Amino acid sequence: MFRIPSRKISHQRLPPIIAQILSLHPTYNSKCSHLHSQPNSITATTTITHRTHSTSTTSSSNLPQKNTNDTNKITHQTRSSDGVLATPINFDIASKIEGSESQIITISLEPNQVLRAESGAMMYMTQDVHMNTTSGGGISAGFKRMLTGQNIFISDYYYDGPEGTKGLVCLGTDFPSKIVKLNVQEYGGKIVCQKGALLCASHTIDIEVEFTKKFTTGFFGGEGFALQSLVGDGDVFVKAGGTLLRRDLDAGEQLRISSGSLVAFSNGVEFDIQMLKGYKNVLFGGEGLFVTTLTGPGTVWLQGQPPQRMISEIARRVPSGIGLAVPIGGVGGGGGGSGYGDGEGGSDEDGETQS
């Protein structure tokens, strides 16, 4: 047996054979293992600490995440101009437009959400969905809506069912129309529409009056002196008669349209009129003396079947004059007198026959 000296022995300084022999001694083994195990133990401790830290981070991110989302649901609420506090509706998920020529829209509501819609547009609402009809900010706000073709009162729909459930509201139009969803913020914070174009919207959307800049534009533009301006933060659903067309205009690009074909245009588009050239076009073209001009930049939405045009065609085909005075048997002026005389003669004849 070799005696291990008291001084420290470096494993690298010994010859390979001596080092192999010394490694068989238990005392040398324990010292060497102690010396060589220190870095490993430190590495192991570091690894364990790192894993423990990552595990605790993952568990902590999983556990309070639900509470954080719940807190966001409660705190992330917006207030309308008339004081309605509600959670915004994600219409990309909650809305569904159905139909082809005459469309309807179905919107799902969660608790603490409010849908603002035109009065009289509801088709149905499911259980626990309630309707609250208000002026939406007082008499002045109702008067502004009336000038823009809407009703004085608006209807707010909200759902008070249990958490995790949803209610449905279905809305229809008063005229066979297409329905399009527009985000107001994506178009400069304001969208100007024709009168009565709004169907429903977020509760944070306000209706303002957009007056025409020129007297001739209001008188001959086909839309009147007051247009409907939709402002605020949220989405709106606008209705259009017939086929709906969208056109993007560059800066300075001009689009001339027929009066009444306008549905809406974004902020930045100039609305004006232009006299139609050529007396033949004015007299026999069917478009009148003026056409509407829209100058970019911005986006324009047009409709293929304006309600006013269809109503004019129906009115033109309604019989007038003598066509409405055709007498119907048993009813009407002269027949009553002759019937009365015939009645007396008939009674005499009956008397003579009986006699």
C-alpha cells in the first residue's frame, strides 16, 4: 500500500501509471471526487435553479391569466356621449349578415354589451335580451337624428343572462337592401351617409348633421341640404338599395354619379354637383339638369337601386284619373239611387204578384 502524502497531490502532475494506482485508494478517491464534484454540483444547482424558475414562471403565467382576462372584461368598458357604459362588441365575430337581395343581420350579445339600432328594425330577440328605447341624449340629439332621416328615438338592446351565455338580436330593413359593415376609425373617424342609411352601430357612435356646403348642392344634389354624419369609435351597419358598389378615389380623382345613387363616402371626399352638358342630355337623358360629383381622396359607396327611384316608378304606374273611378257592383253613387227606386218598384211588383 502506498502512503498518501499530506500535501495536495495534483492529478495532472503524476505519471499515468501512478495516478491509476492512486485512484484505487479510497482516501484519494474521496478527495478527488470532492474536488471534481464541486463544479458539477454548482452546474447542477444552477440547472435546477433555472428549471425551477422557468417552471414557476410558467405556472404563475397560467394561473393568474384567467383573472387578468376577467379583469380586462370588467374594466375595458367605454362610455357613450349620452352616458351608456358597456363593453364594446366585436362585430367581426358577433355579427352575421344573411340573405342576398334583401338582407338581415343577426348579432349575438354577451352580458354588459349594448347594441344601438334604429327604432322599428327588430325582427326578433331571444330570451333575456331586453330593449330600452330612449332619445339618446335628449331632445336635441333626437332632433338631429330626425334631420338626417332617422327616428327621433333609438333602441338599445342588452343581454342580462348568465355569464358564458349569449343572446341574439335580428334586425331587418324597411326596404329591400344590402347591409355593409364599416369601421369609422378606418375611414378618418367620420363617414357621411345618405338620409336614413344607418341600421345599427356600436353604442359609442353618434349621429351628426352634415350640411351641404353650397345651396345648389342641397337643392339639386338629390340628397337634400342635410346628410348623415357618423362619428365616434366603433362599427356601423349601413343599408343600401340593390347592388352595393365600392369605389376608391385617388387625390383629385372625380366621380360623377346619378342623383340618389350615393350611399356613403369617407372623410376627405368632397360632395358637389355639376351641370349636365348638352340640352338633349338635359331634356331626354333622364338624369335631370345636374349630376352629383365626388372628388377624392377617399372611398365611396354607391347603390344600384335607390329607394326614391323605385318609389317614383311605382307611383308613375299607379292608375290615375278615370282609372280610379271605375264603379264596383253594389257600391257607388248612382247605383244607390237606382237601387232605391228599383227597390220600391220591386216591392210593388211583389205585392201585385202576391195579390
